[in-house]
Amino acid sequence: MAALFASRGVKCTILTTPVNAAVICSTVDKANDALDSSTDDKTPIVITTVPFPDVGLPPGVESVVGVSSEADLYKMLEATNQLREPLGRFLAEHRPDAVVADSFFPWAVDAAAHHGVPRVSFLGTSMLARACTDTMVRNNPGQDAADGPDAVVALPGLPHRVALRRSQLMDPSKNKLEWDFYDLANDADQRSFGEVFNSFAELEPGYVDHYRTVLGRRVWLVGPLAHAAVSNGLSPDNGERCLLRWLDGKPAGSVVYACFGTLTHFTAAEGRELARGLQLSGKDFIWVTTGGGEDDTEEWMPEGFAELIADGGDRGMVFRGWAPQVLILNHSAVGCFVTHCGWNSVLEAVSAGVPMVT
């Protein structure tokens, strides 16, 4: 997103914490290199770091990727709340024209307003998902629903019929913290100058109109950002080249790519079932795992699976850690994506024209 702004002559500063800065620095460097020829500014995107608040989280955990318990999740929420003060100092010193802050940082709207800076909320979900959250918080449809977790509840006021089980609804009587958080975020988004979505009108046209006419919100669609990343010339790091070279040796559309996001951790039994499915498919495959915990052992490997992935993998590769997903999906050898359907993954697959299985 910063690259999109910068390509239009807007100087961008990404304000983040040290561990997160290390994660994104190579991507920012590549974006700056790609933008160098099209802008007068040699570094149109700058990373500025602020210390991560000490709230009792393990060292190096500065995002939900490293959170492993509900207690740590609450600590992470507290840490993000404490980032309001360093944001305020940055705004006072640099006086930017606007702040683009994640919807999960509802305090940003008041921090920005204090310095006379408009806040634009960024939402990392689809417009459909955000509209569902909005109507749940405003109408609490579960309060008048039939008893029982499997009772079907229709969400009111949406362009299409959307029905959930009662157990899938947010419920202030059961989880007040979750309810209050989304209520706060919803209020902050409404008070922001506008909202930015990583989506595009052709994908969910009814919800673009719903946001603008029914909810009366100012909204911009800047997605799919994955497409912009490819256009800006993404290239693999050295550790990722072997994976792409392996794909180079496979026929077009022949490889199954399996990845379930950075927050998913399989038990040994779950991992074994997925491995067995890939094994029985008869297709070449790449399977990305997050590493750590049970999925970091060989307990999940069914008989014969190790041979499939040995020595560079004649039939398959298991890649541990952060994988170059956009580059993988845009490789001609990939013909199918087995996914958890996280929104970024959906957009990346749509942008690459790869069919999904979930």
C-alpha cells in the first residue's frame, strides 16, 4: 500500500516496532528500488521504529504471529494501546498530511485528531466481512434469536442474505471484551476521514454501494495489493530461490500449493492427515508450515512421506517459515491452492488466477 501511495508522489513513512521492521525491510527496499526510476525521491518509503511496549510478552514477540495463548493475546492488545503515545510524539514532530492506521488501532483516530491530522482506517478484511461485523455490533441479532448454538440467525441490513449459526455470532453476554473491542473499532472507523480496503469493486460490488450509500461512509478500494506487489517487481531472497528453482522444473499447472497462514498450527494428527492427502493426490506439491510446536517434528509424517520430500523433493517440498507466496502463486507451475481462505491469500490467488480449495 505504501508503494501505491509512493508511486503517486506521496512520501510515506511506515511507523512500526523493531521486530516488525526487520520483517518488512527487504520488501520496502525492493519497493524503493522499483520506484527509484519513476520518482524523484530515492527513498519514497521510509521505515521509522518505536520501542515495543514491555507488557510481559516473550522477547521478540511484537505481533499476533508469536502469540500462543489467550493471556498473551490480551497482553498484545494492551501493547498496541500503549503505542498511542509514540504515535502522538511522531505526529507532533513530523506533522504528516494524513495517518493510515489499522482498524484494530481505534485509538489512532483520537491521537491523530489531537494533532489536527486526518486518520484513514485500513481494513485487512473483505468489505463483506466488515459489513457483517458492523451490523452485528449495531443490531446484536443474536439477542432475539432462538435458543441453541445451531439456531440460524440472519444478519439484518446487508445487500445479500447472510445467515450464521448463533454460536458463530459475537455475543456481549459471553465475551464482553471482544464485543467492546469491535464496538470501539466500529465507532473509530465511523469517525475517521475514510476507510481503505484491500479489495476491488468487481469482486464485491454490492458492498461498495452498501458502504457508500447505506452506511454513508467514505471508502477507497486499493486492492488487490498483491497485484501491485508483482507489478513493482518482487524478487525472491536467496533462501527462497531454491523453492522457485524447484517449481521451474515442473510442468505448467501441475503443482498443488498448500498453505494455511501464519497463525495456523497443526497438531501431529492434523498434519498427518494433510500429509497423507497430499501423498495420495499423486500431484507434486509445496506445503508451507509455520514451524514450531508439533508441526516442527516428524511425528506427522505418514509412511513414505519423508521419501517424497527428501533431497530437494522429487514430488514435494515442505517449506518452513515465511514463504514468498505471491511469487509462488504467480509461478506457471502452480495449478491449485489449498488454503484457509484468509483474505490476503484469497486476493493473492485471485490476482494470480489460481483456483482455490478450502
